[in-house]
Amino acid sequence: MKIILVGTTAVHHPIVAASLYTRQFEHGQLGRIDGYCDMYLDKSGYPVYVGDDQEGNQIYTLGLGRRIDVGWRAIHGFRDIMGIPENELRFVDVHIPGESYIWLAGKLAAIPLIGYRLNRALSDYIIYRNINLLRDTYSPESNI
Amino acid sequence: MPELMQIPYFDKTDQNDFGIIRFMGQDENGHEIYILGKRNLGWRLNSVLVGLADLTGKKDDLMVVNCLPYVNWMMMLGGFMSRRLGLTFPGRPILYEGVKTSFMNLVSMVTTIKVKLV
């Protein structure tokens, strides 16, 4: 099964949640997560492959932008009209407090020279504040 | 205008309809045609749908067509007045003029897509 963790962007809190879930990240620096805060990756709009979980499911992340409700309805509609069963393709929404600031941080990344640092600083701050929430919700033992 | 108003969903949707994929019918070759209002997700939602189709091995079964380049300012203004502000008059007549202006471009787009699908 393909499990897609969906958030406002693919490369902030969803990629951290996916990395926790696949045991690729447990402690330490968020910067070690492959693709973290990489806005070029997010801009492609394609699902970002993170890894496999212990049951062999492929874990991806996907960013739907600030109006996540619109994208959420569209991806579910897509799955229905394409006749893809839920046990083949599953969407999991990833929410943390302050995620709209993370979306803003992603936009700030476009500022020349300092954009990436602003993106990292703001995202790190919000995600570290919520890391326990992410860890509890998306631990490998959790049934997401 | 009466012909346009007979089209399903034409100037009849609200805020909660964005993101809902709606079936409109089939073309002469049996392809199913759907519509989707993307609000301000724009290009991203196109890429998301193509990416998901690719991921699930259904890329050849999906063609996403961006209609936004064919939307002129009268359609935007008329649609905004009619649907967002609830002013079907004068919103709807403005929208109608916009559709009339853009109509042949839309016809051309549909023709191009049909040629591509052959």
C-alpha cells in the first residue's frame, strides 16, 4: 500500500512525520532529514517518497498549499474516479499548531540570500515545539 | 444566456464546491470528462493529480487540462459578483459577456485536446 502524509507543504511537518514513522529520524537535527525544507521538491507538486514502513508500505508526503481543504477533496475525488481502493492508496492528514506559519516560511524561502535560512529557522522553531505531538501521532507503533 | 444556464453547475456552485471533481459526461470516444474548481491552488493541483496518477500507474488514464488561461476579467468579475457576493444581477450578465468573448478560444482548446487524444 502507498500511504501519503498530506500537509500544507510536503517538505516540512509531513516529511518529519513520515521520517518518524519510517524510523529514519528519531532524535537530533531536523536538517538531517532528506528533503526537509527543500522548496524545489515541494514546488514540483509530486508526492515525495520518504521510505518504507515496517510492514512494507511505501510512505510519501504531499503538499496541498494553504487551502488544504480544497486539495483534500480533490485527491479523494481522484482516488474515487480512478477506482483506486483505499487499501492501495491511503491519505493521512498531518496537522500541527502553527502550520500556517510553516506555509508562510515556505513562501519566505523565495527571498534571495536569506530565504532558506528564514524558512529553516521558522520551520525548525514550530516543528521542534510540536515534535512530541508528531512523535506520539506518527510513531511506527501508531496505527495511522 | 438561457443555453448557458442549462449547463450543469454553470454559475451554480458555492465555496464548498471547490475541490470537488464532478462528472460532466462522456465524449464521442468514451472518455469521461470531469470538472474541478481549484480555487487558488492553480498549477499545484494539476501536478498533484498527475503525480498521484503516476504513482498509481494510471498516468495514461488521466489528462489534466488547465482552463484558467481562457478565463478573462469579465468572467472573473461576473463570477465573483454572482457567486461570492450573491449579486446574480449584474454578475451573471457580465459573466455571460465574458463567456461569449472567450467562447471560440474554449472551442479551440477542446478541438486541440480531441486531436491530441486521437
